[in-house]
Amino acid sequence: MNRHSKPLTLLLALTLISSALLLIGVTVGSTGFGLSWLNSDDAIQQQILWQIRLPRSSGAWVAGALLGLAGAVAQGLFRNALADPYLLGASSGAGLGVALLLVLAGTSPAAASLWLRVGLTGAAFCGAVGAVLLTLVLARGVEQTMRLLLAGVIVGVVLGSATTLMIMLAPDIMRPMQAFVMGSTGFLGWNSVLIMAPLLLLCLLAAMGCSRALDAMTLGESTAASLGVRLQTIRLLLIGVLALATGAAVAQAGLIGFVGLVAPHLVRSRLHCTHSWLLLLSALTGGALLLAADILARWLVAPQELPVGVVTTVLGGAYLLWLMHRKPLLESRA
């Protein structure tokens, strides 16, 4: 069998699954599934379909793809199967950025005007990227992987504590912060898609350009260096991809856990492949996972809606628990 046949088959399967989920996402509303809406001539129903449900479902897929790609990059960069997109403090930085703006603005995302919504997005993105830059400063560059990991943990804990302190000082922001921490696709629209889609393409191209270096780094840094890999440059570029992809997804959809961690594991469970395929397939898997979780969040307790982050946490935790009993997680490939 051709060595590309299995990845191509999985690529086709993920594309079909994503297309089917997108169609389902458009038909799911507060009253459950409604295929009749697709053929309706009612102007209001058409507006709900094309201006609310379709951009929300598309945005959920793109945000999931960004997290899936970031997870594959993190696991390859740190050669650790437990690495996730938030490893370098991006989530804590994004949370602090949102908390700061909410304190200054004194309002919630649900009641925010357009400028404030854009401001929250920008604050989350700047906070995520700023946290990664702070991690790099504390780690004194990208030369030592272990130093980077420790610096990321320190930054995450400190910024998380700062966010908690701000919530204590300004309890009015607790409710919107809770929505951000739990993750939500309810605010995603065409503007979100237009922001995230080009960034997904940019990050994917940059990451795949480093795929051969990631393959070499799985053999060890000394071996990779002997093969001509410029470790410092590659690490810096991959950290940039990790920060950009994570920051974009978090800024638009909040903190959504387990998608970036689980997506690469699901791909590896189906086939062994090089990073050029792993990065692409992890992005597609992440998109399908988050879109499926969004559909469940809307459907399970309709007409109410669950935070999508709760759904991904339950499903992701259940999968990792099953994986842990199936084989030791620490022994799985990084």
C-alpha cells in the first residue's frame, strides 16, 4: 500500500465529517434539529441561518482547527505527548487581558457594544501573546526546552493569580469572566471567521514549513543539530506559530480545553505519519471536535445552551482516561 494512502484516506474522511457537521450545525437551533429551515422562504429564518448559525459553526470549526494545530506544534516542539496550546501561559495571559479590559469598561460581553467586543478580542489576543513573550524573557530565549516549560508554568500561575485578584477586587466582572473561562462559541460571527481563517492558513503554512525539522527533533536535539537543523530559529518560529494560533482561538472563543491536547492523539491513534501530515490532520481533527462539541452544547439542553468548554472537557477527559487505561499515556509518541 502506498505510504500516502492512509493519510489521504483520513484527510478525505475528516473533510467529509467536517462538511456533515457544518450542515448539522446550521440546522441545530433552540428547538433542536430543523431541516425544514434550509428550504424556508421566511426572511427571519434565512437571516438566522446565514448570519447566526453558519458563521457560528464555521467559526467553531476554524477555532478548533487553530487549537488542534497549536497542540500538534506544542507536542512536536517539546517532544511531550502531554503538551497543549496553553503550555507557555497563553491562557492565563488572555484571561488577564480580558479581566483588565472588563474592569476598565465596567460591562459584560453579552451587553457590550461592537467596539468593546473588538476590544475584548484584542485584549485576549494581546494578553496571550504577551504571556508567551514574558515566558521567553524568563527562559532567556528558546535554547533550553526545559527552561521554557518551567517559565511557562510560572507565568501561567502568576498571571492566573493576578486575574483571580482582579475578580476579587471587582466582583462585577465575575460573570463575564466565567463565560470566557468556560469557552463560548455564541459570539462567533463572520468577522471572527474573517480574522481566524487567514491566521489559520498562515500558521499552517509556517508550521508545515518546519515539519522536517520537527521530524528531526523527535530523534533528539543533538541529532537534529547534526542534521543541519537550526534549532534556535526553528524553536522561535514554532513558538510564534503556537502563540499566534492559540491567541487567535482564545481571543474569539475563550478558553476551550482538551481540543489541542486530544486532536494530535486521535490522529496518531489512526496512523503513524510525519509531521507534515500530522499538523494538517490535527488541524482538521481539532476543527471537527470543536464543531461537534458546539452542536452538542446547543442540542443537549435546548432551548438552553451549555458552555462549549464544558462539553470539550468532559469528552476530552473521558477520552484521555480511556487512553490512559489502554496504554500508559507517557509512553505514547510525542
